[in-house]
Amino acid sequence: MTNVDIHVKDRVMVIAMNRQERENRITQTMAERMANALHEARDSADIDACIVTGTGAWFSTGGDYQGAKAGGGRAGFAQAFANLHHAMDGLGKPLIAAINGDAHAGGFSLVVACDMAVISEDATLALPEAAHGFFPLLALAAVRNDLPKKLLYDIVYSGRSLSPEEGRANHLVNEIVPAGRVMARALELARMAAGHNPEVTKVGRDLYYAMRGMDPKGAFDASRFALFAAYDAWDKSDRAS
């Protein structure tokens, strides 16, 4: 049992963390299953987009290295969690977070790694590790480019949670909806985002992640080469005139 439920609805793969007795905290096995599902989605012509969500009252309140495979320990969990984020970056298709409940620590980093996010009006976002004597080390890799430094250290040092309204004001989520509408709205966004030329979208999405951290010259060089690939994909599509 991997504690991850996966199903496809109208060509959208829904990946749901389901470990409710531990607030959907992510084990090594869960991270590996989620990464494998994203790889499958990337390679499938029958999948147009993906949604990551939780079950029950939580999205996810973080990682759980104690749930690592035998012999894996902390190193095995850390590698699996990093690989999950690599798979999210490399999906090549729209990726939506359906935040059905609190997204804290590693759960917060999954939200940030998605292209768009819909949050329940009663959910929160947080990086509470410091309040428990630790530090959000793995989550930093995901959130460092998306959170202003002052806000990052505010929530890390204080341990406070961000409300849905603060999440939207800081561009961490796109929409706030009633709890019962989270998945429905996420599916609508996934279909909207997937309603374009998929091969060109893949080029553009891959370019975005490749450019992060590049200097301006490197970014323009990468975008110039991506433009050729995008035009080639567009020329081969039925949208070219």
C-alpha cells in the first residue's frame, strides 16, 4: 500500500495523498509513487494534465522520513522527495494543486511546485519546522524562488500560517473556493490549461524550469533555441495555417 490514490478523469490524472492517520505526511514510498505517476503522465498521450491533492481534512503537513524504506532512512527519503520535485518540474504538462486542507512544510513545497493552485477557504499554508526545533531545509529548494525573502523568514521564524487570502496576495495560490468546490475548480483549471497545443506547451513549460537560475544571456539563448522547437511543433499541428 503506497497511501497514494491515482485515477484519471476526463484525461486529467488526479494524484491524491491518502495517509489521513498521519495528516497525509509523505513517506519515501509515497514520494516514489507520486514521481512515477508523473513520469507516466508525461509519457502518456491519454493524459493532458495532472492534479495533486490530499484526502480527508489535509492536503499534507509535510514529509515523514521515518516512513522510509528499510535501509533508506533520512537519505532515502530526501532523495525520493527531491526526485518528486524533479518529476513535477519535468512533467511537461499543466500541473494544478487542489489544496483541500492545510499544506504545511513539505506539503507547502508541493503547492509551490505546481503551475497553479486552488485553495479551500479554510486551509492554510505554513513552514512550521523552526517552531519544532528544526528548519524547512528540503522545502527551501522549492519555495526560495517564489517567496520574497522577508516573507519567507517571517513565516519560518514565527511559525505562523498564511491564510488563503495571504496566499493569494503573495501569488502562491490563484483562487480561493469553498471546501466542496476545490476539486471541481481544479479540474476546470486543468482542462483550461490543457486546451492548447500540447507539444508547444511542453516546450514552454520545460523552458521555464530550465531558465530558473540562469543569467539573462543564458535565458535568452535557451529561449531562442526553444523557439525553434516550438515553431516546429506548431508547424506539425493542425493549428498551423
